[in-house]
Amino acid sequence: MKRLPWREIYDALTVAPSGITGLGLFAGTRIPARAKIGEFEGEVIGLREARRRAKGRRIVAIVELERHAIDATDTGRGFRFINHSCEPNTYIRCTRDRAEFYALRNIAPGTEITADYGETQHDGKLRCRCGAKRCRGAI
Ligand SMILES: [Zn+2]
């Protein structure tokens, strides 16, 4: 099977009502396992500013990296719409200045893209609605 460059996969992603909560991100093409799907895009801010902004927000679209954070709140599309699942189909690989998304398995077009948020600003206080069999119950 021909491997799509990640930009093609990324540009084909669509935002639509989620099966989990709010809006979600959906595959527009077939995505092969281990393929790069894209990168988290947004405003680059300091870590202290990231924590200040995250306080009191119900939906946090900020990824913290080693020396700075990326705030995707004002971007109209992309990975800020990705919902958490305890059994996700993608994983986030953080480098020093980028947060990249990769497919954990083959993803069919129209499938909702999910990621395991891991440690979040919610500190496990938000109820998880992912519906996975092994759901941890909170984010
Ligand atoms: Zn869950």
C-alpha cells in the first residue's frame, strides 16, 4: 500500500460532532498503522503562561513541551479537536519543540481520531466518557 505523506492525511482530517463529547476529529483517508498524522499547531507560549491559561478552562487545548507550550485554542481545526480515549487509536510523541501524532493501528476513513491525554491539567477530576472497555473513568 502506498504511504501518504502526513500532510495529505492531516489535510483530509475533518471536524464533526463526536461520539464521545462535543466536536471530534475524524479521519478523511485510510491511515496506516504507525503513519504520522500531523503535528499540534498553535500559539507558542511559555510554560508559566500555559499553566495560567489552563486554569479554570474546561477544555484545555494546550500541549506542554520541554521549554514552551503550544496553545491551539484559537485554531479552527486540527488536533485541538482530538478527544481522549483510554483505548486510543493514536499516540502523541513530544519532541523538544513539537507534539506529533502517529496512528497506533490502521484507521478507516470516517473513524474518530482519539489520543490518550495522559497527564492533564484536569488532574483526573474530569469524568471520562470514552466508552472503552478498559476506561479508567476519569481524565
Ligand atoms: Zn475513558
